[in-house]
Amino acid sequence: MIGFIIAGLIIGALARLIKPGKQHLGLVATLLLGLVGSVIGGSIASLLGTGDIFELNVLGFIVSVIAAVLLIGVAEGVAGRRRVTR
């Protein structure tokens, strides 16, 4: 469980480094987006037959970071709409 949290934090941090611009996300949001990205990446890697969903492998890690980058973009879009409507 602790390894899963650390991996989520690393994946979220890498996604924030890859995504251009300033993100208005805190540490908890980065962790949560990294965790969701790692589950998505693990699921896709598992479907491709490279290992179990919670197994650490290169393809799953790469897909996890890509999914987290996309999730950060979605989170920014949702947060941006909330700021505009207020």
C-alpha cells in the first residue's frame, strides 16, 4: 500500500513536470491524479498482457504517466470552468 502511494506521487510529479505551464494543484491532488493514472496504466498494461495490474513494469509506468498528464489537463479544465462561472 505504501509503495502504491509512493508510485502515485512519483507518477503525478512526473506528469506535472511533463505538462507545460503552471498547474494549480496541491500535493494531495497530484497524489490522487498519480494514483488514478497508475491504475489506468496498470489496467492497460494488464490488458496488453505485460503483467498484473499492480505489477511494476515499463509499459505500465509509461502509460500511467501519460494517463496522469491527461488527467491533469482534465482537472485544469474542470477547475477553470468553476473559476469562470463564479
